[in-house]
Amino acid sequence: MEVICLEDAAFRALLDRMYDYLKAKQGITEDKWISGPEAMKKLRIKSKATLQKMRDEGVIRFSQPEKKIILYDTDSINEYLSKHTKATF
């Protein structure tokens, strides 16, 4: 029996690489720009006002190609979620 020990950062990097590998293998791609409802689902929020507040405060990036169309950058949403990750005990 072999035991492999990894530091926390190395383990997380390995998981990220595995996640990317499996997504590529399955042909799963994530859109760079998503709609408001998709952004709310990804952020696990239910209020449009909260999403607008995040947009107004510059917490997440957005694009407005037309007056009534607002799209949200998935990379900035992922960065926001990662930035607010709490370490476990």
C-alpha cells in the first residue's frame, strides 16, 4: 500500500487540473458571458437587486451590448466566489 501526501495548495491544483481535464474530455464548455438568471444561479442569489448591487459596486464584470441586454463574465464570478472562500478547520 502506498500513501501519497500533498500540501493543500498542491491538492487543490490537482483537483483543478482534473476538473479541467474531465470538462475537456466530456466536451463541456462554459460560456464566457452569461445572462442575469444564469449569473444569479451561479452565485446562488435570488434577488435581482443583489445582482445589480454587485454590478454597480464593480464586484463582478458585466457587458451591456444592447440597452436591455446585460451579460456577466463567468471568470469574474468564479474569482468572486474563490475570493470569498473560507478555510476549513
